[in-house]
Amino acid sequence: MLRFEDQEAREVAYTTLENVLYKGEIRDMFTKTQTYNDNTQLTGATLKKMILDRLPMKILEQMHTVNSMGKSDKEMIEIISNAG
């Protein structure tokens, strides 16, 4: 089946996704991230980097007590949620 996409909508969603920041509520950040990622469809290392780059150092430090390397996107989000 041929898939048609609105490339402009995807680019707008990507730009908006890049601007999602942590503002004290990790679940709010993930809700917004997932909403915009529905159109951009980022996965794996790209999505993880985008999320990790926006987290405060305190959460990153808490995450390092758990080995997060090699985890799936879902597992990584759960680790971050527990740390936040």
C-alpha cells in the first residue's frame, strides 16, 4: 500500500518536538513529546537523544543509578519517568 504523508506537517511537528522542554513535570513532557512524535515518528537513538538533551542534570544523575544502555524506547521512558 502506498503511504501518503504531509511532509510540511511532519516538519512542523518535528520543530515543535524540538522545542518541548522539561518544566518540572516529566509526564507533561512525555505527553507533549508523544503528541508531536506521532507525526514525526522518531525512534531509537534519535528519540532518546532528543529527550535526554532536555532533562535537568538532577534527573540524569538519578537515571545513572540504573543501566539505561540498550533499553527500548518504552523502557527508557519508564526509567526517566521513575527518575523524574
